[in-house]
Amino acid sequence: MLGRIRLLFKKEAPARDWLNMNEAIQELTVFLRGEAMRHRISLKTELDTDLPAVTGDRVQLQQVVLNLMMNGMDAMRETAGRPKELLIRSCKEGSSGVRIIVEDTGVGLSPEIVEKMFDPFFTTKRQGIGMGLSISRSIVESHAGRLWAVPRPSGGAVFEFTVPAGS
Ligand SMILES: Nc1ncnc2c1ncn2[C@@H]1O[C@H](COP(=O)(O)OP(=O)(O)OP(=O)(O)O)[C@@H](O)[C@H]1O
Ligand SMILES: [Mg+2]
């Protein structure tokens, strides 16, 4: 935990690994499969088979996807009456960057939450620290990408981030 907070303030240049985001996503879905099953969440991926490799810090970018997946799963904890689905998609962004999209069918994003959720230490969770999204945004921006959220029209949230080529 302290390590994660430190990471936010360190502003160290990210490592420049040559990496395939699909592989990073697949590793995480294996890692979170049991947790998803326990909460009756169906975990799905739609990965672009032509996804270009990008340069970036594998550990940091995987941390971003993990944070978004955990948030999506948390958001579905108390929703009843509709299927709990976490969908992770990848696609090309521009000519050689990538975009990752994490979509849930959870409680969704109220305007008050959208306004503050990227702030450090903003949390609505009893056990939350409120650093996940602010750390994630700083990681993505250090890769010259963008991280944002949009409401999902039929309920839930969609978080998207880009990793430009050669960032
Ligand atoms: N997918 C989502 N659906 C609905 N609300 C969300 C979602 N992701 C984040 N939020 C809201 O944004 C807040 C901040 O998220 P963030 O990841 O920064 O912190 P956290 O999850 O509360 O704590 P942690 O530091 O453990 O990640 C959450 O407490 C929640 O209210
Ligand atoms: Mg979080």
C-alpha cells in the first residue's frame, strides 16, 4: 500500500518494456477468475488480435488494468436484479497505439462521484483508500496516454485508457 502511494508521488520515468497489452490483460483475468466466480461476476474479454505492441512499464500498466477491474467488481457487489458482467476490451488507437476499455454493470457513476473520483483519497468504500484511480491516471499520463470514464447507457460504468505508440 505504502509502495503504491509512493509510486504516485515519485514521478519516476516508467520503464520501457516492449509489451503486448492483451497478454497483460489475460494474466489478470486468470488471476481474478476465482474472485469473480465467488461474486457471480462473469469475466469476459474481447481482445483485438491485431493489437500492436507498445512500449511502457509492464508492471505499472498492469496495475492500471487491475485497479479498474477491481473497481468494476466492487461496483457490482451490491447490484441485484441484473447480470454482473465485467468486460475488458482492447483495440487499436490511432495508427499504432492501443485503447483498453473496462466495462461493468455495477452501480454506475453519479455526477458527484464523477467529479471527485480521480482525486487522491476520494473513496465511497468502507475499506477504500481512494488512491486507485489517481495512481492509475498518473501512470497513464506518464505514458502520454489518457484515462477517463463514461457512464454505461444501460447501467454501470466504462473506464477507458490509451497508451500511445512509443510513449
Ligand atoms: N467502476 C466504478 N463504478 C462506480 N464507481 C466507481 C467505479 N470506479 C471507481 N468508482 C468510484 O470512485 C471512487 C474512487 O475509486 P478509487 O479506485 O480511486 O478508490 P477506491 O477503489 O475507493 O479505493 P482504492 O484505493 O482501494 O482503489 C470509488 O470509491 C467509487 O466511489
Ligand atoms: Mg479502487
